[in-house]
Amino acid sequence: MAAVAAAQDAGDKETELAELRGVIDALNRTLQADRGKKDHAQTGLREAELEVAAARNLLRKTSQEVALSRARQISLAAEQKEQRAALGNHRQELGRQLRSAYISGRQERIRLLLNQENPAALGRVMTYYAYLTEQRAALLKIVDQGLARLRQLDRRAEEETGRLVGLERRRQKELARLDTARQDRAAIVAGLERQITSSGRQLASLQIQEQELQQLMNNLQRALVEFPMVVREPFAGKKGLLRWPLKGRLINDFGQPRAGGRLRWQGVMLGAARGTEVRAVYHGRVAYADWLPGLGMLMVIEHGDGFLSLYGHNESLYREVGDWVEAGETIGVVGDSGGNSLSALYFEIRRGVTPLNPHRWLGRR
């Protein structure tokens, strides 16, 4: 009965996860449709940065396979060495027995058979010879099995080497694809920057981006009400104790003016090298993992009681909607998506739709 209940519970969770992803996908499609009506120029940027993210994820997976293949090679080499050493010992022992048998020859046994003076001694010696013969046969079998195992290990090592060569070639192709995708993205960003600068649309562009984020937060709040989550420890109890999502320099701080003082930063911008790992500040469920204007590859994690953490400008994301993450778990890597001019992470904490000062929640940097 317990097994049936567990299976049913797992099925219910899978169904709920599928429903949650369906709701978020529908929400995202609506946002994209609205976005397409407002700004066609962002479409090209989104496609280019999604291509960068896809190439980066493929490269990451291939690199992981390369690392596993190399580890298997090391393991196989160690086993080959051990097998060769054991085989050498068995061969030495077999050689010693064969030399002994050759030196004594068959004459000793014939002499013993003809000597009828001591039948008891004859019986003991014949038993001894039978034992030696059995031992020699067993040793020959062990040597034969060792040789077969060594041939098998050699084949596996050769196959693994071929696999590694193929993976390395694939990784080189994916690196080239990533580089091309980044170049395409850079060209689009440059064009967008020229367009915004020449038309004096910087403030309007930032306002649109804020509206998009606010709309996303509103929609997420409504959607997540249907899928309540159970938390181990309340997020509110971790105020001032959370770890920063990465080690980086503070470029823009919460509450600082932007766009000539007509807008304010609602989170913090942390400068870091491209590819720096981004970590979840607390355990929770991924509520959003997609591209958004101004923030690029964005992940939103729900922590319960209406608390959310936001991670923007990632180059790629490692988790999907509905996935559970732990505090400190890597959820993506830093990039410059969203048309950002530098590699950095944008980070926010919200309760509902209200941005909170991250410094009050995170420990000392």
C-alpha cells in the first residue's frame, strides 16, 4: 500500500509540474505576443541570445561528457595496470611450476611406481603430484581469464579514446558555434544601441523594460496562487543570513537613480567575468526561466510566502520552470544578455511585486 501511495504521489507531482509549466508557457507566449507588437527590434536580440544560451548549454554538456570520458580512461588505465601486474605474478608462478616439473621430469614418477618397498610413501607422493597437476591447471585457467580480461580492457580503452576524440571535435564545433552566435548578438546590440541613442529613446526603453518586468511579476503572482509550495524554513527567517549569488563588484546599487534620476534601480548589478557561476540564494522552485527585454536570460525562483529572487543577464540557465533548487546550487552563468554592455548579474529580491533592498537580506559581501 505504501508503494502504491508513493507512486500515486509521484504521479500527482508530475501532473502538477506539467500544469505549472503549461501555465508559465502560456504566460510567456502572451508576453512575447505583446512584445512583438511593441518592438520588432527586440525579436532579433531575443533569438540571438537564445542561440548563445543554447550553444553554451550544449558546450557545457559536452565538456561534462569529456570530463567523464577522461575519468573513465584513467580508471581503465589503472585497472589495466593492476591486471597486468596480477597476470605477471601468475605467469611467474606458472613458470616456476613448469620449470620444476621439467627438472624432475617423468623419471621420478616411474621410479616411484617401480619401487614397491614403501607403498604409503608412494601414495603420498602420487597425491602430491595430483595436487600439483590440479594447481597447475587452475593457474593456467586464471592466466587465460586474465588475458581475456586484459584484451577486454584494451578494447574498452581503445573505444573510450575514440569516443573522447569525437567529443573533443564536437566541443570545438560547439565553441565555434558559440563564438558565431556571440558575434551575431554583438552586431544586433550595436544596432539597437545606435537606434536608441539617435532617437533619444533611452528613458522610454527603460520604462518599457520595467513595465515588462512588472507585468511578468503580476502574472506570476496570479499563476503561482494555483500551485502553492511547502517550504522547509520560512524565507523571512533568513533575513541578513543569505549568501550572495556570486562574488562580484557592485556596479549599481538598490535605490540608486538611473536615466537621469527619473527611475531607480530596483535591485543590484554585480559585475563578474562571463561564465561565472550564479547560485541560488535560498531553496525554492523555479517560477520563470526565459528571456525578457532588458534582463535577457532571466530566472525567477519562488521561495514561499510571496518571496521571489530574480537573476538577470545570464548567458545561459541550467534549470527549468518547476525545478527545485537548493541554496548555493548553480542555476546559470553570468553573461551580458538583454543587450547589456558588460558582463554582470542583475539580482533582485521581491515580496509579491514589491522590490526589497537585497542588502537587508544578504550577509556581508
